[in-house]
Amino acid sequence: MKNTALTTTHEDLGAKMVPFAGYNMPVQYDGVNIEHETVRTSVGVFDVSHMGEFLIEGPNALALIQKVSSNDATKLTIGKAQYSYLPNDNGGVVDDLIIYKIKEETYLLVVNASNIEKDWNWISSKNDVGADMRDLSEGYSLLAIQGPKAIEAMQPLTSHDLSAIKFYSFEIGDFAGIDNVIISATGYTGSGGFEIYCKNEEAKQIWDKVVEAGAKPIGLAARDTLRLEMGYCLYGNDIDDTTSPLEAGLGWVTKFTKEFTNSEALLAQKTAGLKNKLVAFTLDERGIPRHGYDIVDADGNKIGVVTSGTMSPSLGIGIGLGYVPKEFAAVDGKVNIQIRKKAIPATVVKLPFYKG
């Protein structure tokens, strides 16, 4: 089990620690609903240092990124970030990721913690163009400062105008007394805020100053309920090596204006028409949909499986995602979620669940 640079800090704060993606991580401090509400209404800070960071550099860096990723990285300018995914050769997804353009010929790829080794091996196997690759994951920490009061609370910690950093943009500069950190307006909660990339030895100072400035520590359980209320995919649940990125609703980051891994087959799938679709649903009655529960039709026939589900802290109802045949995917359509021996009626809805 690996530790982050802040594991001792979390333990000292009384966090409940759990194994996650090979790391010892804080799942909650004061309770999921309290922490969830903090991020929706105020400001919280997550330690997400288990995430992976790869530096891709050199004259052929862009060529490699274009080959392995679905989005069009030629659209990136310095100081901008882009959501994308790594298609595999079989119609599925190796991982989803964020690509940052640090400077000309230098890109930072941020990948999921559980996939660091897999992603590294995959990208390396495609690197026949001689791009310089470095895995920085072990040496860097990542803090996510999220919530509507993030700008106001954190502005005293930096000389940069936080309100000027647009969504999916970033600055490199001073933060909490440390120079050369990445201040990125990306997030996984839907409530605004920033992600701070720093060296491990700088993480404790930044964490302490962020908490001192008013951010409450938040665990991974609330991170999951927050992202699900927005309908953001979680790798391993909603997308994986076997799921079609097009059926998962990732067509908006699938750019057929270029060639990339398996692009021909994905284009053929799009042209032929999708058979299934990842839909969002809310329960019409009391209940909590869980990952792995069956989705059934009016006659009790299994038509799909819940990929993510929870009781929404913001809405007070059961919400979830799952793949169903396209004929069941229309908004306002009806499906049923099999919870133990009862089929609970549910309504297909448009994302996000949480409208703010």
C-alpha cells in the first residue's frame, strides 16, 4: 500500500482511511453528506495525489498524443487543458485523462491512479515517433480545492487573479508560498474551484495554508457523490476496456478529423448507429441504486446494469448511470432498477442531475 505525502496529516485529522487504487486514502472525515454539502455551498480540499502524471516532450510529443488520444490536441494552446480518452484496439477505453499544454513541445498527461502502469505501458507501446516520456507520478502531489467560495478563499494565497483563470485553463506560478505550481481550473465536482499540482515535499505547506484559508478536508466518498450528481464518468465503473466511448457519451471528445488508435472502427460504429447508450436515471420511489444492480423492463427482463449509483445528497433521491439499449434511452422514458426482490421504477433524465 502506497502513501501520499499527506497520509499522516489525514490520519492526524481522524480521517477514515481505505485502500484505493493501491494507495492509503481518506474516504471521509466528518461524514459524506456533510462533506458533500461543504463543496456544494462553500469550499473543500481533496488530496488526490494518487493520480498519475506523465510528461511528454520533444518535437514529436504532439504526434504521439494525437495518435493515442481521441480529442484533437492541435487545438490546445499554452495554458489550456483538454479532456480526452485513450482508445484501445478493440473498441474500448484504456483510460480517460486530461492533457495540459505546458509550453511548445511539452505536455502533461494526468491519468487515473488505478491505470498509471497500464497507461504508461500503452502509450509507450505506441511511441514509435521518439517522443520523450517521463513518469512523474511518484514525485508529485495533487490537491483539488473545490466549491463556490474557492476563488474568494484562496485568492490571498497567490499573486495570480484566480477569477481570470477560465474553465480548463491553468497558470504556473506562486501559491501558498511555493513557486512554480500549476493552478488549474479543472475539477470533478461541478461546483468550481482549482487543482494544484506541486512536488511532494511542498504538499504539506500548501495543504496547511489552504485549510487555514477556510477549506474543509473532504474525502473520496464525497468526491464520488459530487461527480455522480454531474454525470461525470468514473473509469472502472462507467467506462473501461470493454465499453464503447461513443455509447458512453464521449463522442464530443472523439475527433474524426484526425487518425488515432482504432478511429476507423469507431467511425464505422458511429456510422452504423449505436446499439446501447449510457443513460442517467432517477428513482421514482425510495431506494438506492448500486453499481452492479440490474436494469429491467416493465416485464422484468434484464436490459442493462447500473454502472454508478447513490442516494444524491443534494437532491435526496436515488440517482444512477447505466447502459441500456437505445430504445430505452429517451429522456423521460421509464426503466426499472432491481433492488433485491423489488423492481423500483425509474425515469431517464438529462444530465447533470445537479443543476446548481
